[in-house]
Amino acid sequence: MAGVGDAAAPREGGADGAERDGRAEAEQLGGGGGGHGPPPAPQHTETLGFYESDRRRERRRSRAELSLFRFLSAELTRGYFLEHNEAKYTERRERVYTCMRIPRELEKLMVFGIFLCLDAFLYVFTLLPVRVFLALFRLFTLPCYGLRDRRVLQPAQVCDILKGVILVICYFMMHYVDYSMMYHLIRGQSVIKLYIIYNMLEVADRLFSSFGQDILDALYWTATEPKERRRAHIGVAPHFFMAVLYVFLHAILIMVQATTLNVAFNSHNKSLLTIMMSNNFVEIKGSVFKKFEKNNLFQMSNSDIKERFTNYVLLLIVCLRNMEQFSWNPDHLWVLFPDVCMVVASEIAVDIVKHAFITKFNDITADVYSEYRASLAFDLVSSRQKNAYTDYSDSVARRMGFIPLPLAVLLIRVVTSSIKVQGILSYACVILFYLGLISLKVLNSIVLLGKSCQYVKEAKMEEKLFNPPPASAPSKPSSKSQNKCKPSQEETLSASVTSQPSHQKENAIPLLVTSSSDQLLTTPDGDEKDITQENSELKHRSSKKDLLEIDRFTICGNRID
């Protein structure tokens, strides 16, 4: 019975194997014949009576492939292709190139602006006294020639006389301010107090510069306003008193600044000077991480130009006071030289870093500084036109916030108290020095005028030179207005620059210059928003036009809309 059972077992196993083989062949035939049968079942391997699934087998295979060696080899040999995101990396490279171009373009703008401030500053010492003398000569000799014109003096001559009288009155008032007592009073304060005082003086200087030119403009317009028009002012005398008070207070403010800087130079451990220089780097934190448009950057650039030129004059005053204390010993000048270089270098470094990161964060190209330079050049060239409505020194004051009268009063006060003029030879040296200043002023004006004409032509802004002054309308001038005369020849431009301003008729309504502080800074009109890419050149010119309308932007440094 055991043998029969043993013999039957393989027979049954063979029958089962034959049955499985026949079923597999039938499934293969069914799948290959019409394709309508069910798909073949996945074959599983038999392991101790259990079938292993494919997922478990793949998981076991992946675990076998994971190893530290394979991970390290993958990290060392894996690659990527930068050209898959070409636009992103090209933009990053352009930003680097822009940061590299910023120092050069910024310093070109700074140098041009500093020479503009120097020209306006030298005007007070050189040509203004001569113009005042000519105006007074005309005033005193007018009865001899008869009254041919309804105006006794031209408006420009009246403004020159007012400037000269304010300068003389404030100079004599400055004699009542004791510089030595102010120096010892400031030197007795602690370092922290002096640091706070210096910061307060910087803010006050910007506020004075912003409001001071308004006071002077109000005085000039009140004194030269036509008689036929209805008077809506308080009179010339109150305006003159406010102008004298402003120039005197601003001169005292700058004197305190110069005295504080002098104390920092003469301190033994130079700690105050170091703290004052570190204050420039705090300016980076306050301006870099703000949103800037092109017009806001233009405002800050002009403010930096004015601040740098003012610091140069303050350094000159400090050197004069120190040289006087050491009996004009040339060796002491070399003692001051490292500190002066440190102040100048810190100003340049802070301006470069500040402008580089502002342009980077706001996606502004370095070419914008050439537009700023062209706008400053346009102010210089337009002041020489027949339809000029302001003096060049006043246009610089409105554009940059640099008012030369207070600084000139202080410098005259320091020079006259530091240098004693005695004898004929000393007076001869003073006359020669004055003639040298006049020569420097004329040479600087000629070079600046030539460069300004070049910048205006490169920016294609010649047509705007022949436009009349903007009327006193609250809205912006229409961009659709056309110019009646469009001279493009170089001779016409040079002739208009060197010609004198023409006298307008009395019965003509005078045109008032609208300050951009009364308008929104370069707010685009509704038509400009609909301009497509085909009119990109028109957009470029309209942005330059907006730059020309910016005015008096020294209110605490930056004006951000």
C-alpha cells in the first residue's frame, strides 16, 4: 500500500504539471491570437511556499544598490547646464558689470557737479562785485542820461544789488560772533555730545538749504515784480529782513560745523574724527534698502554733490584756522594731510558703495548718470539763453540745494580774520589774487559751457533750449505741444548761448516758473501710460524732461514717493 501511494503521488504531480503547462499554452495562444484575452498573470518565484511580489523585489534591489560609495560617486560626478537658464545668469552678469561701471560714471557726475558748484561759488567773489558796481554806477548816473526806460534798473541788476547788500550786512554781523569762544565751548563737550551735535547740524543744514532759496526767490520776485500787477505780498522790506536773517543764521550754522570738525582734527586720540567718519557709513544703511526711482536717485546724487563740495570748503576753513594757530608753518600742513585724506576718502567710498547697491537693488543702469549730467548741463546752457528766467547761481541752488551766500560770508570772515593785510605789497598781492580768481572763474565757465553744450547735444536736448519758460499752470505741460522753431545747427546753439537775454515788454504778462515741489515728482500722465514699445524713444525723452523739472530736493536728503 505504501508503494501504491508512492507511485500515485508522482502520477498526480505529473498530471498537475501537465495541466499547468497546457493552461500556459492556452493563455499564450489566446493572447497572441486575437488580443482579447486577459493579460498573462505575472510570474512569481516560489520561496518556501510563498510568492514574492515585484514591488518587494525591486525594493530589495534598490536597498542593495544604496551605499556610501555610490552616494559619494554621484556627488562627485553629477553635472548641470547653466544654459538652461540663460536669461537669469545673463542678468546677474549685467548687474556685476553695472556695479563695476558705477564708480566711473558716478565720479564723472560728481566732478562735473563739483565744478558747477565751484563756478557758482566763485561768482560771488569775482563777478558779483563787478556787477554790483556797474548797477550802482547806472543808478547814480541815471539823472545825467535821462530816464529812457520805465525801469530804473533791470531785474538782474536789482537782484545783484540785493545779493551784494545782504553779503555786506551779514559779513559785518559775523564780526559779533567770537570764533575762539565757540571753539573752546565745543571742545569742552564730551565725544558723544559732539557726535549728536554734528548729526543735528547736518540735518539743520539741509533744512536751511531747502527753505533758504525760497526766501531769496521771494525777495527777488517781490523786488522786481511789475508795478502794474496786483501786489499780493507783504513788501520788500520784510522779505529783505528775512533774507538777511536767514543768511546770517545759516552762516553761523556752517561755522559751528566747521568748528566741530576742527575740534575733531585737533583731538589727541582722533576718536571724535573716527566717529564722525563712521557716521557716513550709517548713511548707507538708511538709503540702500529703500525703493528708489530714477528721479529719487537724481535727487540724492545732487544732494551728494552739494554735501561733498561743502565738506571741501569746511576742510579749507579748518586748514586755514590751524595754519593760523601755528604761525603758517608749512610742516603743520603735512600733519593735517592724513586726516584730510581720510575724510575725503570716506566720502568717496560711501558714495560709491551707496550708489552701487541702490542701482543693483532697483535695477537701474549706469547710463542714468549720463542723463543726470545732461540735465545739469541743460541748466547751465539754458541760463545763457535769450529767454533765461534765472541766474545760473540760482539755478544751481534750486537744483542741488547749494546756496553760496552763507558759505561765502563765512569764508570771507575766516580769511579776513586769519590773514592780516598790511603794507602796499600786501594789497598788491590781494589785487593779484583777486585777478587770479577772476581768471579761474572765467576759465572754469568757458570749459563748463563747452562741456555742457557737448552733453546737451549728445542727449539730443537742443530743441528744449528754445522753448519758452514754463507757465505757472498747476498741471504739467502737455507732451503733444510742438516747438515752433527747431534749430539744429551748431552755430545757432552757440549764438544763442553767448547772446544776452532780451528785455520783455512791459505790457506782456510775465511768465512764472513753476517749482516742481508744487507738483508730483515725475508722475506719468495718462497718455504716457498707453505708449507701446514702438515709442521707446519718446519715453526716453519724456524721462529726461521729467528730470529737468526736479527742484530743491535737499529736504532731509531723500524724498521718496
